[in-house]
Amino acid sequence: MIIYRELDEIQDLKGSVVSVGNFDGVHRGHARLIEVLCQTAQKLGVPSLVVTFHPHPAAILNPDRAPPPLTWLDRKLTLLSHTGVDRVLVYPTNRQLLEMSPELFFHEILVTRLKARAIVEGADFRFGKDRAGDIRLLQSMCSQQGIDCHIVPPVLFNNEPVSSSRIRQCLLEGKLGDVTAMLGRPFRTVGKVVRGAGRGTHLGFPTANLNDVPTLLPREGIYAGIVPLHGRLYPAAISLGGNPTFEECQRKFEVYILDFTGNLYGHLLEVDFLEYLREICRYDSVDALIAQMNHDVSQVRTVFERYLAETKAESAG
């Protein structure tokens, strides 16, 4: 997959099939759209091209109300590379772009610069200044230019369209099963390992404390998860929240990696969330807390082994 970081880097296109969007999460709806994109490009004998924006336009237009992302940029590009798309343009979001009318964006970017032979979008696609352009306008302009316009129906989950906003809401509610189903894989985030109070080590559960997390995080609680590290997958017990047993209210992101020993300070650690286990509670004694943590670890192993078995069965099928 070829990645362009600027529009001016694109010099060799004689034609393309284009899809424009934020592609946050690269969920099952996105995957279906890109499948149609690639099929159309193959029929026309030109490259398939995804145009995504960085940062999200809302982060410039209204930073306080911008939706927290589901993926960081490098992760998004990795996921896009797995879809089979030929090329990706990471369009730098700036005021000039955001001031473009739908007509100007269509003619200057899609037709002149990207030489679109076909455009593939979802039914809710909006483009141009103030998101004034919709699918009807896109279809009309494509028809005038002799460009094919493919509108891909939404992928449904529980009879409702899969969307990034819906996945965000499920994360905030701790509905990890629904999140996994809509993404087509477990939700993943990343953070930098920093030094904490060291209390987990004294309790027998040394944790990696993560800061600088670039994505949305699920609701507070204890989770079963996975840490991909050094070429293998480790089961992980994840804590999001405070530590009321020790009168600590500050929200922390702590990961106890089962069966792992080593120094991770300063490293970036990726974490997959598999299942919400329970709320964070205050315990009357340290012994009661340790007993609960041992129970959590046992549950984590069960969830992890079940996930591996299900993944293996899906691969075999």
C-alpha cells in the first residue's frame, strides 16, 4: 500500500477509484465500502485510493466537541493496509480545505488532482464547507462528469448501521461484545508506560501504568484484555479508574500482563480490550482486594483462552 502525506506527492495517477472519509476505527462498515472500492478499481484497471483526513476536521473547527478517536493514525494506516486498498492519501486538515465548497472540492481534488474514474461512498457521506455536500449532489456532479458513483448500503449490527459514533457509545457503556462485533476485532489502544506508585508490585500484581493515550477509552472498570508484545499475545487484566481501597480517586490506566516479566518503562504498549468484568470497588482490607484480584486474573485467563479458541475456529472455517 502506497501512503501519501501530501496531495502534491501524487504525481503518477492516470486514473483512480476514490473513497473519501475519516475511516475512524476502520470498522466493518468501512471494510465493506473498501471492498466495493477495490472491486470497482480492479474492473476499471486503476488504483483504489482512500482519502482520509488528519486531524479530524472537528478538531480544528470545534476542538471542544471533536469526537475522541477510535484509532491513532499509524493504527488506522495499518488497518487500511489489511483491507487491500492500493493507496491512501492522509490529507492534512487545514482551514483552506475546510473552506472549500463541495463543488470546488469535487472538481479541484477528486477530478483534477485524483483523476477519479469512480467514487465510492456510504449513504450518509457529506463533504465541502459546513458539510454542505451530500450524496444527491455528489451523484449529480458525477453524472455531469461521466464518473461512476457507487453508494454502498450500511452494514447492520442488531438491525442498526455500524458507525464510529455507535462504537464510541458502546465503549462508554462497557459493551465490549458489541464493539468487537462492529469493529470485526477487539478494540485496541496504546499508551506510554510510566512509573506509578508501585503498589501493584507490593500486592503481587505488577502493573504497567499508561499515559498519553490518543484514543477514547471504555467506561471505568476492570477488563480482560490482550497485550501483543515481543511477537506473542499475553492475557492482561486492565484497570481503568481510581483505587478507592487506598483512597485514590485519580483515574488511571493500569495493565497487569500475565506471565510476563520485564522492564517496559518508556515503551509504547498496545492493549486490546476483550470483555468488561466488573466495576471498581472499595474493599475493607488489602487481603480482600488481593482475593478479588486473584479471581479477576482467573477470569482473564478464561476469557483469553476462549478468545484464542474462537479465533482459531474462525480461521479454520
